[in-house]
Amino acid sequence: MARRLFAVERYDPSGDGDAGPAAPALTTAETRLVAAVHLPADEVVIALVEGPDADTVAAVATARWRADRVTPARWLRPPAPETDPDETSTTGEQ
């Protein structure tokens, strides 16, 4: 399944950045929570979610987290792939 990236915004006028306990529930069989950040100056929490299409991501976000807006996004610099600490030494030799 091709996965596209979406920004899921939750406005936080309280200023405390409480994404709520349901934020991790954005990972389902069809979607994956990649990261979430709080921008206190803008009073918003942004979750980056991968999924097959906007409708699927919006449905999951609305059902599992109070999502105020879902928009397509694109990576400017994708995160580095995770490595297994047992496969790489501290000197970079294997």
C-alpha cells in the first residue's frame, strides 16, 4: 500500500500542549503516526500521519483524536532510518 504524508492539526488554546492520551491511537492498520510536535506560540499540536489517502487519515483522526484540520504534507527532509543498536558500533564499524 502506498503511504502518503498528512499533517493533522489540533488547536490548543490552553497553551499546555496537551495532545491527549489518544494521540498514539492515530496508528491503525491503515495509518501510522510518524511524529507529533507542539508549537506553543501558535497554540497548535501537529501530528504527522502516513496513510493511503486524505479521507482515511481524516476518518481515523476525527474518530480517535480531536482533529481540527487534516492537510496533505510532504517531507522536506525525511527522518533518517532507524538502525538497530546491535548492528552498529560506536565507532561506526560493523
